[in-house]
Amino acid sequence: MRILIVAVGQRVPDWAQTAWDDYAKRFPFELKVELKAVKTEPRASKTLDSLYAAERSRIEAAIPKGCRIVALDERGTTLTTMALASKLQSWQLEGDDVALVIGGPDGLDPAFKSAAHERIRLSDLTLPHAMVRVLLVEQLYRAWSINSNHPYHRE
């Protein structure tokens, strides 16, 4: 199974890239996690609808056919770490690849969120996009460790 993180925004600080790389390499061969960064639409004198449309087009182009699409959304389902572990296990049993999508500065196109298979939230806090990438990959690794009885997660 492959988990694809599709994130609007191509530049992140070095600390975020280092943290991403550290967690991404920890996953076992059978659970590949990769990142596809897509370009943020320039904000200069454009309507929100046109920004959403441009970014949505790039996001959809980055997601392979047949992927389960999970949009990260501040109004999505709140998950505990254990619930994420259960969800990860379910995705693995279904066998489909999963695309977790992180929106740009204005979030995701509302129609894209509505069309996604699921919407989840990572936090009640507003987080910088670079931190969301790191938090997401860490929580996915933690979920995998719970399901695999790996000592990374301790209760």
C-alpha cells in the first residue's frame, strides 16, 4: 500500500524537510509514504474561486486514479491516535492507495472536500503548513507502530 501526501506549497523550512525525511524513511517496504508538493497559485488580484480552481486542478493531477482521497479539513472528523491507527489498518486491509491532501493558504476547494472519500482534522489549532506535513507523517508512523506492536508508541 502507498500513502501519498499531496500538499499545496513547494517550499518548507529545512527543519521541516529534515523531519519529514526522518519519518518517511522509517516506514516498512509494504507501507510506502511519499510526498507530492504542488504549486501554490499566486494570490495577486485573483478571486478565491479562481485560486481554488487552479490548486484543485494541480492536486487532482497529482493523485493517481483509484486512490482513496482523504482531505485534511478543520471541520473534518477529529481522530485520536488510536482511531488513526484503526483507520490506517482499515485502509491497508482494503488495499487501495490513499492520498491525504493538505490545502494551500486558503484551504481546499469546498467542492473537492465534499467529493473526498473522507475528511479528517489533525488539530483544533491552526498550524503552519510545514508543521502539518511533519505532524501528519509522524502520526502515520505512530499509527503504523501501534498496529505493528512496534515500541515507538508507548501508552
